[in-house]
Amino acid sequence: MARPGFISPGRVARQSVALTAAQLGWMVRRLPGDLAAGRPVSQPGEWLQESASYLLRDQLANLGPAAAEMARILVDSDGIVPGFVVSELQRRPLPDITLPTDMAERIAVQALPGRLGHVGPVVSVAPVSQLHEAELLDGTPVLLRVRQPGVDRAVRQDARIAASVLTPFEQLVPIFRAVRPLGLVELISRQLAEASDLRNEALNAIELGLIVERLGLDGLVVHRPLPGLVTERAAIFEAAGGFPLRTIAATPEQPVDTRPLASLTIESALAAGVFAADLRLEQIVARPDGRLGVIGCGAVGRLDLTTRRALLDLLPALLTGDTAAQVAALRDLGIAPEGAAGDTLVSELAAIQPANPLGLLSGEGGGIGGLGRDALAVLLRYGVTPPLELVQLSRAVLSVRAIFRRTNAPGGLLAALFPLLGRTSELRAQLD
């Protein structure tokens, strides 16, 4: 999908209309005030960035569920996507697009004829799908996930448009070649394609459920699909019980223990080579038995053996500030130069290390996201960029950190990762 090719005239027309509407809104709501304040003259660089991000946000808002999912992925990619884009999408988040229950029921009945008895209220809404309480014909309570109509087609068309527009820039402009915008298009398209086919979500649930059993993550339950009740447009899962975390008002006095989610991302990636790449607050429930229930994961990531070994060398090096070991691990990943260039890279990475490396996990000084932005800028100067799988893992970690902050998890991400940090040598030995 993320390659140049035939572009749908209809989707191009809709993109053009969405952009025109965004431009008109910007000219009415923002431009007069900016001109009155003299910002185009006094702050030209900042004004251009803010204007571009304002237009992008409004264009995405006019393009429906597939674009809303793209906006969510961009927000979760802070440190990879330019900060001014992320800030605007956080300042004005796109609203949820919720299907009426009767329309969701019609889609489900068409996809799963003769299986459903009743479709109840919405449990959670994601940009490309939504989850309902439901019952089978025999009265068994279940969860029903229904995909937004037309999302799969829009995802493919938008990926083709983005690739066709960006390819000439990546081939002809050196700075675009270094940043590899097509790589980000590929990553986003991959995740959007997975999320837009509910058969993938069902497979993800099965695989993550097996990982939970393998790693002995007692605080987690992954709710699995029911056999024979999964299609592209509708899928039925085990009932969850409990309350979605997004509805629970966590406070420092009454935190929610979301630490097991770190194991389903970081520990799972290092120990099993498979990790939950798209955990969201609305897809986690607090069960009556005290465990967390995962009721959806639109994407999983995979790491090969070489990458896992290098990461298990890189993690302690990051936390101790050992830049030479960091570069050695980056070389193992194939993204650091040899010789004098490598020595210079060591010096530049050392210059951006925090005084307290453990503060990376607690969020000190911007935390992992802040270091990631600075390190990525250094790497780009050397013409190297991380593999997409590592970018996906970085996004997964930042998503979990956001959940921890929303739920006031005890000790934050640092406390959740301390047990894993003590096992890095053991895990590394197991991979040799």
C-alpha cells in the first residue's frame, strides 16, 4: 500500500475538499488574529509550523474514521513525528465517530447471520471500530466489535496517495531521504491495515493470550474471540465484566495498578519477540477479580533474535549512561557507523544523556520521549534511522506510559520495569 501507484479519483477529491475546508477554517479562525499580532513577521518559523499543524488537524478531522485513526497514531508517535504536529493534535483531539447501535447491529447481523440475539450499549469506541455488549441467540453474554464502514478502502487509498506524493521528495531531496518519510507511511499503513480487519484483532488476542500464559502474567487476562464468530467487519469476544479504565477516576490516593501492561509490551518483546503494539486506555477493563482485562489490540509487533539481543544490551547501557555500549548495541542493530564516525557519534550521544539516566523511565526531562527525539536527530545527521520494528516498540512504550499517567499507576513506568531490569542478564543468556 505504501508505494506509488493508481490513486483513486474519488479519494483525491475528498482529500481536496477536506484540505480546502481546513484552509477556509484557518483563514477565518486563525489568520486574522495572527496578522493582527504580527506573527508572520515576528515569529515566521513558529507561525508556519503552527499553521501547518492546524491545517493538518482540521484536514484529518474532515476525512472520517481512517484519518482519525491516523491522528491517534501520530499522537502516540511523539518523538518520531514532529513535536508541533503532536502538540496540535493533543490540544484539539479529534472527536470519536460513533455508529448508532442500530447501524452497528445491522453490520453485525450481515456479517454473522443467525448468531446474535441482542446488541447492547457501546463499551468503548476506537476510530476504526467500536465495542458493544451483546448476547448470542442462546443468551450467552459476549462482546461484539464492529468495524466502521469503508475504513479498509480508505486506508488503502490514503496510503497510496501519501506514498505517491512523498516518493519524489524522498528520492530527490537529501533531507527527506535522511528522514525516510515513506518508512513512517509504511508503519502507519501497516497498523491501519491490521486494525481495519477484525480477523487480525482476533489473531492478536489469541497470540497475546498465549504470551500471558507463557510469561505467567497473573495480573492480566486477554479476552479471546469465540471460534467461528470472526469476520473482517464484525467479531465476537468473551465477555469481560468490570469497568473500562477510561471510566474510572484514578487519583494519587486511589491509583489503578496497570503495571502488568508493561510486561505485555517490553518484557514480551524481549522474552518472546512478540508484543502488544497498540494498547489504549479504552481497551483495558478493571475486572471484578482484581486483574486487568485486555478487550482489544489492533496491532502486535515482532522482533527477531538479533534485535532482541541488541536491545537487551542497549537497555542497561541507556540506564547507566554508558554511551560506548549504546553505540555497540546500535551497531548490532545495524544503525550506527564504524570508525571515526562512530567515535564522534559516541560523543554526541553522551552530550544528550540525562544526569540521572533512571529518570528516563519516570519521565524526568521529557523521559524516553525527550531522549528519543534528541537521539533520533543525532542519528539522522549520520544518515541512519532505526528499523520500523524499533519505532513500533518505542511507540508501544510511550502508549503504555500514557496509560500509567492517566491511571496514576504506583511508581509509574519505572516501578513496573524494575523487575525486568534485574532480569536483563538472565534474558540475554537465554538468547545465546
